[in-house]
Amino acid sequence: MRRAQHQKRHMQKVRLRLVVLALAAICLVGAGFALGRVTAPKTEKVPAQVNRSNSSSKGKRVSAKAASAVPRAIAPNIERTLKTKLQAQNFSGTAIVIKDDKLVASVSLGQASAKRHFANREDTMFEIDSLQKSLTAGLVMRLIDAGKLKLTTPIGAYYPRFKGVPQLTVGALLQMHSGLKQAPMAPPHYQSDAQLVDDVYKHLTFVPKQFGTWAYTPANYVLLAGIVEKISGQPYETLFKQVYIDRLHLKQTVMAYRLAPTMNYASGYILQGANPYAIQQLTSSDQMHAELGTGQVYMSALDFYRATRSLVTGTLLKASRKQVYRPGTPNLLYDGGFYQNVPGFLRANGSGYGYMTTMQLSVDGKDAVVILGNVQGHGRTAIIDLAGQLRQQFLTAK
């Protein structure tokens, strides 16, 4: 009798322990899910059978030709050279060559999502990183064309702490020779663009002896994004959408924090050993927002070309472009989001969050090389050099 009662009590204890363990497991899963919604890359949420097309196509896959709005005239020798050289670098991503306003080469290699086995395609979107600075500069220059801003406008009119530094102008920010130095700071918890810009602003100091000397400081362009918002009274994202996405009918362009599982975009990876997809990068919402105006946009290679072409050809800009786009000008290294030390061509590079990007664009917009990759590691210099080699071999001879 006592043994039976003992066994009964023992079973009750076992059941109680199982219930407690089950509840604990549920709580852990719930907590992990909540954290995952912030940090986990959205690529990995995509069901295996989902077609990763951009949601703006309303479920229908847009043909590459229709999406590009760039005439195609594939040159087999250029495309073959491009593919061979990219394969030699174990490149993962998409690269295009534009010549005389026509798409003459398009090569996509590697995986957009290694876990789901989705291949990169011509219409795949990549984080363009610092290439975005050229598009932020475009928003600034439209204000200059509208007479609401000048290159000589002191930024103290918008950032009071710099009122005593009249040489610190909009033009100095565009050229990154402002002498501003940013103290280290972690991405703040995002509340608004205004709060973010204010946090960056508070971490900046003006170093007089460095004024006039070029130094790559992304905060220059965060301040420019803030000025654009102050003058327009609209969020950066709204203006970006109006000027680029809507006006140019871009179909593969989206803010990083607006990515959806059904969109066709590449995850970013870090090379480890011989495995290019060893480490997938995890980017939080705060990190995405912290790159205001400097690296928070996903675009396809063709969309990026079309956007920058519209800046240099006069579709989006007027007189301001001749003030800022002056490649080959002595002692001018950088302006308007582009390196300008190659006669006739504007250049830009980007890297971070598992991506590496580079582009070269003729100042008339007719010729370009755009390379967007989603594996960060060795080979970045080689990819940048490759863009230059393609320009010299195929685009400079008329």
C-alpha cells in the first residue's frame, strides 16, 4: 500500500517537472523569436517554395529586360571577359557593363541565400553600402537647383554648434574635407531620423588643422541627410522614394528596413577559409537606420545604374551637376558621393555587412561598370581593380 502511494507521489512529481520544463522551453522559444525578429536576416524566413520576386511586381516575375529600362545589346567578348575574371576571384553577386547606353554584359554568380539555395540574378537586390552617398548628394543638389541651398551655405544654419565656423559649408560636407572628426559610437536605439542625426552631431568635433584635407567620414553625409529633411520637411525615405523609386520607376530598390521575405535580395556573408558563405551577417533595425543616407538601401545593379545615370544626364539635376561632377579636375579627389580622380569617369566603392560594391560611370552616363557582391573578405581590391580594367579595355575607346 505504502509502495503504491510512494509510486503515485513520484509520478506526480515527474509530471510536475515535465510541465515546468515544457513551460520553460516555450518561454525560451518565445524570447528567441522576439530577438530573432530584430537581428535575424529576413532571407532565412523565406519558405523553400516561395518565388523570391520583388513584392512590387505583385506576384509576377518581371522580365530582366522590362525591369532594366536599358536597351540590351550583349557583346559576347565583353561578357565572356567579365565572367572569366569574376570567376577567377570566386565572386558572388551581379556585375553589369553598360556601353553607349546599352547593356553589353551581365553576369550573376553564386548564391543570394546559401541556406535556401537561391542563386544571384540580374534583378537581385544587394546592399549598396556607400554607393548610396551619391544618391544622397543628388537630393542635396536638387535643393541647390531649386534655390533652397548653396554649396557655400554654412552648415551652422542647421547645426547651431558650428555657427562660429563659416568655412564649414555644404560643399565641404559633399567633398568630405570638412575637418569633422567623429568619436566612436554604437548605433543608437532608433526613434526618428532627427534623433539619429542629433546623436551623430553630438559626437562630432571640428578639427581646424584638418579642414581642407580629405578624410573619409560618413557622418558628413548623415549631416547632409539631416539638412535635406530640415529644408524639405519630409523624411529622407519619402524623398528618396519620390525622386528615385517613383520617378524612375525602379522595381528593385528598397530601404534595408523595408525588406520583406518575398523580395529578391541577397544576404551578406563573410568569407571563412574556402567557404564564401560560412558566416551570414546579422543586421539589426537600429544598424540599418543608423546608416541614414550613407548605406541603407538595397538595389539591383541596373537600378543603381539608372539612378546615377539620371543624376549626370540632367534628368534629375540641372546646373548643380556641373558644379559637383568634375572628374579629372586637379586636386579634386571626391565630391557628390564620387571619387573624381579619373578623367571622364565618376567612381564609388562600398563595403560592410557582408557586401562589397564598386562602380565606374562616365560623366555623360553612357558607359558604366557596376559590380555588387554579397561575400565580404579577400578580393575587394581585386574587384575594384577589375572595374577599372573593364573601363580601360572596353569603355574609354570611342
